[in-house]
Amino acid sequence: MDNYLSMQPRPEENTSAVEGPVLIIGAGLLGASVGLALRAQGVPVYLSDVSPTVEAVAQDIGAGLSLRALAAAAGSSTVDAAALLPAEPQLVVAAPPPDVTAEVVIDQLRAWPTATVIDIASVKAPILSQVLASGADASRYVGTHPMAGREKSGPVAASGELFTSRPFVICEHELARKDSVKLAQTLGVELGSTITYLTVEEHDRTVALISHVPQVMSSLLASRLQETPLYALGLAGQGLRDTVRIAGSDPSLWVQILAANAQPVVQTLYGVREDLERLIATLEDPTAAGARLDIAQLMSEGNAGVARIPGKHGGAPAAFAHMTVLVDDTPGQIARLLTEIGELGVNLEDLRMEHSPGQPVGMVEIAVNPNEHDKLKADLTSAGWKVVR
Amino acid sequence: MDNYLSMQPRPEENTSAVEGPVLIIGAGLLGASVGLALRAQGVPVYLSDVSPTVEAVAQDIGAGLSLRALAAAAGSSTVDAAALLPAEPQLVVAAPPPDVTAEVVIDQLRAWPTATVIDIASVKAPILSQVLASGADASRYVGTHPMAGREKSGPVAASGELFTSRPFVICEHELARKDSVKLAQTLGVELGSTITYLTVEEHDRTVALISHVPQVMSSLLASRLQETPLYALGLAGQGLRDTVRIAGSDPSLWVQILAANAQPVVQTLYGVREDLERLIATLEDPTAAGARLDIAQLMSEGNAGVARIPGKHGGAPAAFAHMTVLVDDTPGQIARLLTEIGELGVNLEDLRMEHSPGQPVGMVEIAVNPNEHDKLKADLTSAGWKVVR
């Protein structure tokens, strides 16, 4: 413990534009990852979590100093952040479960007279409303959403690079102080993220469309598989696997997210319901006049929607040319393939493995620029690879 | 032309268990791919397509001999398959668009007194009904479904390896002759596929669940993106991309498939609608008693469904451990990473690239056996890779 404390950097070792101290409330996956990223740059970070275990694990992985541990080292039976921190925090990061985020933000605004308080919850409007209604000093509050996550949770899964190259949305509001907004931006930059400014309403409608409704659709579909005979699932291809992948997400977290963003989600689901009703009516009598046109229209609208998503280099996904290569299902085969592609000077736009039920052979689907496709296919084939489609 | 004809193998050069001749009606992606696979083994293959261009292209890529070209070479103004083939076909493969498949099967059963006629359409019950109702010799008909496809269509996209390691479903029926069923099985084996026997009803319910309803859900979701501002789509992550990927499929083909399999699809969509209605009602009043339990139940049912899909080596996807590694977005980087993983003796269970909006850095998500995860992560990190999550 003493050793660990003595490892805390002296202030001059802080290489970050965030001065600190930073107090993180909630030391799960996201909170601990923020702590790790800041500690790596020497920012003094303090951790608090309702769970003593989570708080202790977060300290053990190096995400900051546990307030409970500091209190115990000082022989104190209570944990008083104001007494334990060397100074008032420059920044408080509220990272508890979504359904208590507003409460934590309000408490922290009241606890400190000058600290900027941000939260990192994935739904923003309800938190801002509660903060504004509370009478606490909302000028020091800024909502943010670092758009990163993973299947796992808890500090053990944390990483200082979790937010690298991911969007970091900042939701200003009319009362927000400029220096608080600026500090939120500095944090996003230090996390290696790409900063985007949205209003809370824009943000919540956006995540409803690009995250919450996709989650609902994936879960609705996956739910149907409960009744499916296993022989049928054995025939499943990559299309089904991709479509239901996110249905494996944590229900307890999603209950909080969907409940918090209910209005924007339900508005989009009304549109889904309307299209679904029309499709069901059409499929109940597929020989009726206009039925096929109805189906074609739904499919074409799907084409139009998916074509609007930017690709890795900003192009639409349809702009890439695909090929599939057979590889033995042994270590190193895919590496050998990609080494040869790299030696040919071709940059992969996308790459995915396809699963083959029942056979010890893998397939790697590669997306490249269309003008590189034919030559690459010929080169790989003459190098002995089986390019199958 | 003469050169090409002289390249036709002599009978003793046929290394396949399919003797032939094989007549393929419909020389698009699937028909031409069957032709290529059989030609590669020396089976005599003849091609017919309503489109002269498609038929000519299929011959040019080596999928078989065009009946039109043979007729022209013989100075005939009409195309009479019986006169052009050296003998009655052992096997006729009906591979036209889905909505004319039954018609082609019936015509071919009537055209030849002993040939086995199979079709490869992706919906099976309506075709069998029409064949049985036609009065044609249904004992020589066997429905099959080689479960392969790709985004592209037409013979240019064909490959003799299209069906390798993919399921090949054979739908026997009560009247089917044993030798015809056996021939369908031989074809599936020669295509390199994994054979599965289902009734037409089992097959159609299966594809409704694992292919047609996923397609509908993906299209319904992607359709909502039409209204999404572009800044919102710029924030989209891998979850959205995976969920809407198949929404890019060809509407004209899917109109035929959904119309043909309307009943099994609509039965499953009733279940989706019921869950969607319940979720909408819940989200309209997320503070009502039991609302959160309702949402949790939907999400948990999704968990349960997705967990039933077998993984690459037969395990459920949840059984794998994931990690994400940062790579420079330059040729050869991913290869270098996978080379090192291969040298460590670790077999990849899955691999996907993640797209990072706006930054020249790629992320590769790797799935491995859980007992290999921690060592691999440590080894890669000490080799200088950034393992970010």
C-alpha cells in the first residue's frame, strides 16, 4: 500500500492537459478505463464506487487511488472525499450505472464549489433535465458520451485505450460554462477520441437510431431462435450471426438505457411497426395486386438506408469489392494470406471470417478497393490460394 | 469455338461420381457455379438460359457448353436440347429465378423420360406442390438447396468453389425414386458441401427463421436510416453495421423468396409483432409497474436465442474470449499481427475488423479459446502490440 502510494506522480510529472485531481465516481468498465488513461499520463485520480470490491480492483489495476483505502490508511472510519483529496477536484467524472447518474451528478455539484462535473452515460436528456430541476449549479455540468463499450463489464475488463479512435460526444447546454465545456473536450482529446458536439436531444435521437433500436431489433430476432430446432441453427450462415450478434448484450444495462431513452426509441419503433404491419398484410396474401411491389419497396428502402452508412475510409460499404478465400483451419494460415496481400501492396478495407458448419476449413472474406480486386484475385490464385467467390 | 469444343473431355476423363451429361437450366450465379464445379471434374455439362448473353458468358467462363452455340455450330435455327445432347441427361439442374423454377422442373420432367430433375431454389414446398399437381413424373424430381450465395449475381460472379463447406439440403418426398435422391446427394458431395436431409416443410420453416426473417428485420432497421442525419450515421459503430449488413441484398430476388415462403415467414413475424407491441407499450410508459421487467425479459430472450447458434467449432459464441488490437491502417499490419498469433500457436476462432470513423488506425477484434486469452494478451503486449480491450 505504501509502495503504491509512493508511486503517485509528483505534480510536475503530469504530462496531460488535464491537471486534476480527477475524482471518478463509479469504477466499473468505463470509469476505470478513464482512470487508466489519465493515470498513464500522470494525472492524479481518485476512485469511489458503491462496491468496495470494485473500488479495490480498480485501484489494483492502476486506475487511481481508492478513497476507502486512503481513509483506512489515515485511520478514519468514514470516507470524506473533501478531507482525503489534496485539493478540490478539477474534474469529477460520474460513471455509475445509468439509472443513478443524475443523482450522482447533482450530489457532486453540491459537494464541490468549483469542480466541473461530467457524466458519461449513454442517454443525455433526462440527466440534464434532472440537473436543471435540482437547483444545483448546472453551469459546471457537461454531459458527455464516450461511445465505446464491450461485451464484458467491471474494472477487470478496463483499458486505458478503450476510447481510442472512438467518438466522444459532448452535450453543451445553455447554462454551461465555457471552461467546463473546454475541460470536457480536453478529457476527450486525452482519451484519444474523436470529439463531436450535439445537443442532448440530437444525441438521444442519434443513439436511439444507431444503437438502441438496432439492439431492440437484434433482440427481437434472436428471441425467435429460442423456438428453433437445433438442426435448423446448424444451417445458419453469416447473415444470421451478424444480425443477432449484439443480442448477446447485458439485459440489466439495456433495461436502464432503453427506459431512459424510451421516447426517441419508441418514436423510431412506430416506424418499424408500420412497415412490419404492411409487410405482414402483404405476406398474408402475397398473390394480391401490388403485393410484390410492397415487398420490393421495403427491401429497396433497406438498401437505401444501409448505403448511407460511411465505410472505413468514408466511402459507402457498397463501394468495396469482396472476395472469399479458403484457408485451412490451423494457426498461422490467415496470417500467411494477409502477409501475401500486404506484400502485394493492397490495403484491406474490411475482413471477416466466415464460419463453416462441420468442416475444418475457414473462409476469409476480404473487401478491397474495386480497382484492386481483379488483380489481387489473380495474384492470390496464382500464388496457390483458393479464391472461392 | 472448335478449339473449345475439342477441349471437352472424353468420357474416360470424367473423375466425378456424376456421370452426366448434366443439363443446367438457368446459368446465373448458382447455375454457372454448379457447372464450373462439375466441369472441373470432367463432367459433360450443357447450359441453357433465357438470356443469350448469360448463356454465352457462362460458356466463356467454362461452366459448360451453350446449347445456342451448339445449335449455331450445327447450322440449326432452333435449339432442341434432345438433338444437341449426346444422350439423355442423367441430371437436369433447374436454376432459373425462383418464380419460374416449378415451371422449369415440370417442363424438364416432361422433356426427358428418365432424367433426374433437381432444382436449387431457396424455398421448397411450393415447388413440390406444383410438381405433384402437374401430373408430371414426380418420382424423378428432388428438391435441393445449396445454401450459398453472395452479394453479386450473374455468371461472371460464379465460382466452382461457391458451395464448398456450405450446407446442401436435400428434400426427399414420398414419391421420389431412391436413385434420384442418391444422385442429388452425389452432386452435393461433388460440390464439396455438407449434406442435410429435411422435408420441404422443415426446410421452409428453417430458412424462414435463419435467413428470411433476419433479412426482413435487417431491412426494417436499415429502412429507418433513410431519415437519419449524416452526422448521426458518422457515429455508427460495428453493432449497427453488422445488424444492417444483409439489408444491402438484391430486392428483386428477395421479393420472389419472401413471396414464395410467405406463410412460414409471416408465422414468425407474428411473434416479432407481438414482442414489438409489448415493448412499444412498455416504452410508452417506462415508469409503470413491471415495465423494466418486461424490457429485461425481451433482452434475456434475445440472449437465450443467440446462445443457441453453434460457433465455428460447435461451441456457442459466448464461449470465446475476445480482445481488440490496434493496428496502423497500412498494408501488411494485420498480417504481421496474425503471423505473431500463429507463431504463438493460437488458433483464431473469429476475427473482425472494426471501423474507426475519422482516424487512420484500425482495430482488429480477435476471438480465441478462453484459456488462451490471458497469455496471448500478455504475449502480444510484450511484443509491442496495443491490446486495447
